[in-house]
Amino acid sequence: MNILLVGSGGREHALAWKIAQSPRITKLYIAPGNPGTAQCGTNIDIKVNDFNALGKFARENSVNIIVVGPEDPLANGIADYFAADAELQHIAIAGPSQRGAMLESSKDFAKDFMMKHKIPTARYATFSRDGREQGFDFLAKLQAPYVLKADGLAAGKGVIITESLDEARTALCEMLDGKFGEASSKVVIEEYLTGIEVSVFVLTDGQAYKLLPEAKDYKRIGEGDSGLNTGGMGAVSPVPFADATFMDKVCKRIVEPTLAGLKQENIQYKGFIFFGLMNCAGEPYVIEYNVRMGDPETEAVMARLDADLPDLFEGVAQENLHERRCGTLPHTAVTLVSVSGGYPGDYQKGKGIEIAPSSDDSTLIFHAGTRLDADGKLVTSGGRVFAVTATGNSIEQARTKAYKALDRITFEGKYYRRDIGNDLTEL
């Protein structure tokens, strides 16, 4: 089969790496891709939201399935675009409809959905620009810390958590006044949940689902989970506390009611669902939904997925996913992210990159924010530059290998956290 993968980050490199392993693949295209994905398939210079160009390319190159990596094209209705075009309807989209994508593109929609379908989540209220006084009143009723989330998409950075009520009030005003652009024209204020986070992923055809390996990611820029939120600084899979008992609760209380709710509301949903969960004393609560795979969790999850990924995508397209095999490898995967100096604030691009050779081919270096300059030299082009994934028999073993591989990569301003997975080894 021919697959077109949409996206250009570390998540897409990991997906491309896994897709390319399938004997069923004839051609793998990535739009627009990066220098790493070019090692797995053919990069196509088409932007992720250029639906006309994606449709034309897919039609002319006999693409069977389009796999959508990032959230923006899903929120902008790529699945609806293809479904509405008689010449494109036969091409399957591994991703939800625009309404289904609202589980991620609108925090308010997602929280309302959870409440309606009795899916465990934190108490909340939503406020718009003319309701800041009511927002102050709601904050005063909560206990610190205070959690404020931009309603719309903010590239993983639209969440503010503060211990101070005064800072929470200031943050609410700044967000409503455009701190995150139109994404924070409405702000969701949530009760703070105490516990340990875990990311759970499923792939669904709208009826059945397959549970993928879980992971834990690390959002803060600083060690000890300090500093600003980022798109993600590392990930670990498996997560020690996500045992059979906990995951049974997740499936019965969260995954299955979510899928039932989507069907009940007649929302077309075929693709990945990411459940950002909090383990509160052994009980799972939903922090957020994403309508695609997480990044950098994908880089760890794909290293543990025991399945032919294109076969699963075909199962999604044909609505017979329950017939397809999907397992999990027993080893541990640790992903470390190296970023440009200054990220998640201002940072410079175009810094030359050197990767020292190694005889160890078991460690995976996924490109996240790289490009080739006019001379064909590899340079930085994003805040998150590489995601290095290593596997081992334990977190400690995998992490040691990953840090060793990360040291092989050099570029000006390189920064990474040195404590990824520490919290899990102490459980």
C-alpha cells in the first residue's frame, strides 16, 4: 500500500520509522517531512494545511491512506475535506473529523464532553473576555495550585499552573488579553489534581480499539519539573504504576465511555486518541485529550509497539481493527529531547549540527527540528531539535544508553534535561 504521512517533527520521524518496517508498504511519502524522515521514505514539499495540494498529490500517486501526525490539520478539517470530495473519498484518513478534533482543539468542548459522559476529570469552569470577574470568584473557591488552560490550540504551551492566587488572577487577565492569541480568548480554570501523570494511547476505527504502550512525558524545561511548559523534554515507557489493575480502570472508566460518547453524539472518529491522565491514589482522571499521538511519547511508544502499523491503519480504514494484531514489547524505552538554547522562549535557528558516528545501531535518533541548508549541511530549525530513544531491560539501562547517544550530537546552545525518568525509578 501507499501511505502519505503528514507532518515534520520527531513524532512523524518515529511514525515513519515504524511504518517503513512493514513489508506491506510500497511507497511512503512524508509531507513535508525532515532530514530524518527522508531516511524512511520520500519527503514531499507540501505544507500540512495545504489540503488542495495534499489531495492532488494523493490522487496522482495512488495513496491509499493518509496518516495525520500533528493536530492543526485535524482541527482544520482535513478528514472532512477528503470526505466531501468525490475524487478523494476513497482515500482513508487516519484521523478524526473536525468535530472529533474538538476534543483537543477546545478544552471547553472536551470538559463538557467528559461531564456529559461521566468520564472522571477535575472540576472546572470556562471564562471569556467579559467574564474575568466571575473567573476571579471561581479561583477564590479553589485551593492552590491553580490551573489555567487556553481553550484552543497553543502548541502544548497554553497551560499555566501557579501557587499564588494573585498570580492566577494576573495570568487569567493576560491569557484573556491575548497571551496565547485567539487560543486563549476563552480560558478553562480547573481544580488541581494531585498525583502522577501518564499518557495512554489508543487507535480506533470508531467501533473497536487497540491499546498502545503507555508512556510518561516531561513537559517542564527545567530539571525537577521546574520552569516553563514545553512541547515535551523526554518520555519513558512503560510506566511502573500503570499495571493491569490500573489499566483496566482506564479502559472501563475512560477509554470505552469516550468511544461510546463519540458514537452517541454521532461524531466520526477514526484514528489515535491520546488520554492525558493523572493517577490520583490509584484512580485515573482525565487531564486532557489529544486527537493524535503525543510528542515525544511517540518516539518511546513506537520503540515498544509490536505490530505492523500499516496493517493497523488498514484495519481503521476498513473498520475491522478488531481482527488485527497489536502487542507490546517487554523492554523499556527512554526518550531524551535536546533543544535549542532559549527554548521555549526565543531561540536561534540555523546552527550547524554534528553527529558523531557510532557502532550502536540500537539507539534511535529522531529528527524533530532540523533542515538542510543551501550547502546541504544539517542545521537546527526548531526549538526541539532531536529526540533520542534507547531501549533496555530497565529505565536506568535505557536512559544510560540514551544519554550516551545524546552526547554524540553537538550544536551551539544544545540543552537537555538530565533527570528524565528519575521519578519513576523512585516508585
